[in-house]
Amino acid sequence: MRRLLLIALAGMTLNTYAANPHKEVLEGPFATGTQVTAQCLVCHEDQATDVMKTSHWTWELEQKLPDRTVLRGKKNSINNFCTSISGNEPRCTSCHAGYGWKDNDFDFKDKTKVDCLVCHDTTGTYVKDPAGAGEPMAKLDLAKIAQNVGKPVRDNCGSCHFYGGGGDAVKHGDLDSSISYPDKATDVHMDSDGNDFQCQNCHTTEKHQISGNAMGVSPGGIDHIGCENCHDSAPHSNKKLNTHTATVACQTCHIPYFAKNEPTKMRWDWSTAGEDKPEAVDQYGKHTYQKKKGNFVWEKMVKPQYAWYNGTANAYMTGDKMDPNAITKLTYPIGDINDAKAKIYPFKVHTGKQIYDKKLNIFVTAKVYGKGGYWSDFDWSLAAKLGMEANPTMVEKGLKYSGEYGFAETEMWWRINHMVSPKAQALNCNDCHNKGSRLDWQALGYQGDPMKTKQGPKHKQP
């Protein structure tokens, strides 16, 4: 079969091959995504091997946290949205770059399970089943889609990254459906009538290894995307502005707001779930209460929170002890005013109240989806028991649900990198200084506005 396909490709004219090398050799019909991948592998087996080495496939990455080296990713991290994927795989893994991850028995070595189409569809018709463990929706014309594959565009990446957390703009705040075809005010780099950058313009890629790490799942990731990759470290004509670049990240001034067009979720309180009260929506048409999920807070045109960040972060890991009387930071940036590598960065801080085991003092990886899940039975004890039994880390550590649960406050810090505004809309001096209230100077370690106190970071003094 491989020989026949190669002969067919060799017999095509150069112009035909350049325009669409797949149409003549991928005839179909295809009933499943794995059937498509089997055909892709005839010519692209090495590419599948490369994909399977990436965190888009493994959903985990070895990384260093301040006190330990961990294997961490979506596969085993705890968040304050739906808590974790354990026991919820068919729903959560609908965004996996593969087919059929239903439970812990998924074969990560099976190349036919790689989903080529989710990244390379150019028809705009490829859609994964939202609860199908990564399988495509039924009744798609998979032959047509496979015959028209090409380089990824924003919509390909956005099919998952715009909708993380179960809906448009839920998780990131600076990534949502408005980025598909944004105007200049939404993002100056991706402006569809301007620079029209695709994701890979910044997230450069080699052998399917895509640069960049999201702090939420990869707090110890060091593969960062920097403005300095394209811009000079002293980019302003104003020398005073250039002095800021030593301590202030470009994003801080040039992304004054996120969630510009679509509201983003800022809080999720699971403790109120199960109450028999009317479901409610806000001014954006977003639910503020649902019986199966609890209370939400949504915001639009959000001012970021600011913190020192030196390029490293820390995280709560599954099975770590927690203090139910304190706010647990599930992920958070590292750095302070005296850190020579730190700069002031913008963040979205998502707060939550989520289930924990009252005897073990650990956060529970709850099963919310499917048989026995909270959304079906409204039984937190059952959801906790099943979720922990389905979590390999819990099993490995011998952690079993004690039978008693409570709810505790958490935070997740998400770096803001997208939705860069045109320079005319960047922050001005008085947004932060004089009577400006954009920055909480004392929280950042200053005595007050450094323009008045003349206090600067100790490591930046001349």
C-alpha cells in the first residue's frame, strides 16, 4: 500500500502536488479517525512518532518545581475548574490530540490513535465529539477533510485552546473565539486585516514540538515565548520608557485588558452545587448558578492582577497536604522585588472553592462526568471515591477517600500573553504613577509609588 501511494504521488505533476498532494491518494471513505491516520502513516510515520513525544500527546512533562522534579501536565494536575481529568476522561480528553482516551488503559504507543486532522484540517468542518474521548463527531466527511489538510491556522489551535474548561473563554481569558479573526484592537499581532499572525509565528515548531508552556499545567516549564524574540530589549524612542523594561514585562503595559470581547470565568464555587434553586444568568448571558456546578462569576474587559515573575512558578501536586483554612495557590508565579530575574507581569487569577478530603487534608480529584459522577448523582462522596480510585497518582500513593469532605478556597494564576493592544492603547504613565491605581505598589514590595518615594528594586539600583 505504501508503495502504491508513493507511486501515485510521484506520478502527479509538480503543480498538482504543490496545490494538494493528498486529494489523489486519499480516496476514502473513512468511517473513523483511526482509519484516516492509518493512511497518513503510510507517508508520515516519522511525524506521528514526533507527535507522540510532545506534551500535546502525553499530557505530561518532566519539570522542576522549587523543591522537587515532577512529571506534570493535564494528565495529573489539579485545577479549580472541573478539578482533574481522572474519571472524567471521555469529556476532558475530547481535546486530546488523539482518539479513544476513555480511561487509564489508553495505549499511548498506538500511532493510529494520533489525530492528524484536528491540527491540519483546512475545511473548517472537523469537530471532535465533546464527550467522545477525542473521536470526531459522527457524519463528518472525513475523506474530504483528509484530502484537504494543510498548515494549521488559529482556528485549529483554538478548537481546544479557546474552549479550555468547557466553554468559550472559560480558562485563559486572553484566548477565546474572538482570536479566530480578530481586529487590531483585539490583538495587534493577529489582526486578520493586518499582521495576521498564526499561532506558530510565535509558537515556533520543530518536529511537532511547539514552543511555549502554559503556567497552569507546566509551572516548571522553561520553554517560554518572549517579546524579545522579535522586539529589541529597548524598543521605545523614549529613554524613560526603556528603563522600565528591566523590571516591567512588555505585556504589563501592552495588554491593559483581557477578555475584551468574550467574558471569562473568574470564579467557580463548587460548594453551592446541588442546591435546588433557580438557575441564573448575568448581563452577558452566562450562568451565575447551575445546580450541577455551583456559582460562577464572569467578567469582561478585565484588568489583570500583577506580580513579580522570574520565569519559574510553583504548584500544588496531587496528594499534597493543604490547609483548609487558608487559600491554596494551585499554581502561582515566583519572584519578588529583590529577585534579579523577576519582572512585573500581568495575570488572570481564577478563584475557586473546591472539594477536599477532611481527614487526609488533600484536594479530591472528583468524578463529575459519566456514571456515578456528580453531574448525574449529585453525591459528592461517591464522586470523590470514584475520582480518587480512577487517579493513578492517588492509587500509587495509597490515598483512598476517607468518607468525609469539605470545600476550601483556591487560586490559579494564568499568565496573560495574548490580546496585545495597539501602542496607542497601551498604559500611560499616569495609569500607574501619581494618582494612577493600576498597580498595588505595596503588594509588589514598594513603600509607595516609586516615582514619589524614589524607591526601586534593590537589584536594579545604579
